[in-house]
Amino acid sequence: MFISILTGHVSDENDEILKSRFAQELRHPPQGLLQTFLIQSQDAPRHWQIISVWRSPEAYEQAHSEKVTEVCVQMFCDAGGTPERTTFHVVGNYTRMV
């Protein structure tokens, strides 16, 4: 697995733009995307992240080369933010099945 995280700040008056664009884009997720989360900081409500879990680094790279990952960047830009991306290789994980 591979994780990408976009981090940015969005003003209170623009957070609905980010939330609605995120929901809209999830109607047609990229093939290699396993999970994605739009999260808002409790301590700093203007601080948002989009965390995406990809099947593999190759799946992420394919989506990135096809500019599919730029949709999330554009979401932040449309909401008045400028995001930064970090990427991570998953070294270990735990999933509780309920």
C-alpha cells in the first residue's frame, strides 16, 4: 500500500466548496484507490487534509502521471487553499474487521 496526503488551509466560508467537490469526485474514483478521507483538524478548523490509500506505489504513480491526482489539488485551489503533498510507503498496518 501507498499513502498520499494533501494538506492545506481553507477559510470557513469556503469549506463547503471543498466538501462538495470531494463528494462529487468520489462518484468516479481512480482504479487503484482503496480508500480516501477528507479530514478537518479539531484544534485548527481551517487545517484540512485529503488522505488517500492506494493499492501500490505503481497505482499511485499511474494516477499521478495521468493527472488524476491533480483533481484533489484543484479541490483545495477552488476552495482558496494551496495544498502540499506528502507520500508514504506503508510499512505496517492493522485493520479491525467489525
